[in-house]
Amino acid sequence: MSIAADDLPFRTEDYYWLAPPLQYLADILTSYGQQLKMELSWTAARGDTSGKPTLCADLVLVGDGLTIGLDNNAYRGTNATINVVLTEEGWRHMRPPMKDAPVARAEFLRVLAGLRHVMIRAKFHTDQVEGRWVIIDFV
């Protein structure tokens, strides 16, 4: 799956793909502790620019009224392989009133049990002209 810069809202630094519903949605509580692998790539504009890597969550899970995100990484280069172990470690709440608070194990399990959306980071650079989601799978 790919997205061009023209498809992105103007000046948006955090932008996500919505994973296909049939493959990931449902009660994935049994996936707790498993590793999720994502391979992503992007193209930044050529030439001398003032652009910089963006900083936002790599993966966002929405379920049971909670929205949680993992990591806030800035990537250099044009691709990334991101491995996520599905435990509460490193996850943060993404919405007020708990924004940026760590996610407790019970909250993480609630999200997995009632999972509605899996959102995968789509923007990695302020001058990005295209992004590609190559693969997402449990390993």
C-alpha cells in the first residue's frame, strides 16, 4: 500500500494507515506477548530542503474506548523495519485526559480484547513525497 504527499493533509506530521479490518480486528487477546513486524519505506523530496524526520507513534491501537500509541521515533534514511512486542511496555495514552500517561497491563489487555482499529505510521519526514507499507505480520 502506498500514499503520495498530495494525498496528505497540509502540514500534517502524524499520519496513519488504517490496517485492513478483516485481518486484524476482533478479539486478539491471545496475541499478547507476540511480535508484530512492520516493514515501511518512504521517499523524501530531492535537493536541499529544510525538512526533517517527523516524530510520532509508530503504531496506534484503538479499542474499548482507549487509544494508545507505541514509540515516538524519528527515522533517518528511507525505510524502517519495526518490531513490536505486544505487551504494555512503552505504550502511552494518546487522548486526554490521560494523554502521554503509561498504559497499564489491564488497559492494554482491554484494548486487545476490544480492538477496533490498528493504525500504522505513514509519514516519516516533513518533506516526504510518498510512503509505502510493505508488510505487517506476526512473527
